[in-house]
Amino acid sequence: MKDLCQYGNRLGDEWEILPWIPEPRPPFKIWVKPEQIAPFFLIPHHPYAISLLLKISDRFRTEVFRRFGLTGSSADWERLVRGVIREFEENNSGKDLFHFDSDKDVFCVYSQYIDNLMLLAKMIRAACDDEKTMGMYLNMSEAAKA
């Protein structure tokens, strides 16, 4: 397992230059409260991006994944979140806003579009509160692959 601050982090020259953001990029404010997205948590990569992480060892919603024939691994979380992202992209402009950097111990989605990722974090957490919604997002992600 990597150090948690390494997930979703790149070297300074590996980040995409966003022309509408001045250089040097001003620091951003995390406006999502930890309790709104727990057990997910945010790691800022100033001044470039932010990562949303979940420790797989927390076994969050594992029982729901098992009912869908999955294990709750980081790959399963990535599948679920791809479904959420698909809906996010349909309702907002932009593609390729989010990227993944997961391994067997930690699920990670990250972005330079900081406000979008914080909004996505709230959407993911809300989806986890309802088994039917989780199933819908898992199916959306699977349908996108086909």
C-alpha cells in the first residue's frame, strides 16, 4: 500500500494546464465536510488537484456488493463510481474530468476539477445510502463497457 498522500498525486509537470486558472494556481477550499462523505475522505494535492479515497479494509457496503455478486474491492468501487460519473457527465459539461489510482488496499478517484470532485464525492456517498441506486450505477457502468 502506498502512503495515502501518494494516491492521485502526480509530479507538478504532469498535471494538465487549465488555461482559465491563473498561474500560480491559487489554493482551493475544501467545502465538503468530512461527515458528509465518510468513510470516504479527501486528500488535497495543492495547488493542482484533490483525491477522494476509501480504504478497502473499512469494508464499507461490502454486504451490498456481495448481493450483486461482487466483493467490494477497489475494482468494484471503480465500477460503481464510473456509473456515478456517467450520470454526472450527462448532467454537467465535460468528459475525462476524473481519473482513478486505486490498488487492492485503497480506492482512489482524483481530479484537477476540484469543485466537481467534491460534488461527485457527495453523489457517491448519497448513492451508497440506497441499495437500488448502487445497483443502478453498477449496471450503468457495465452497460457503458458493452
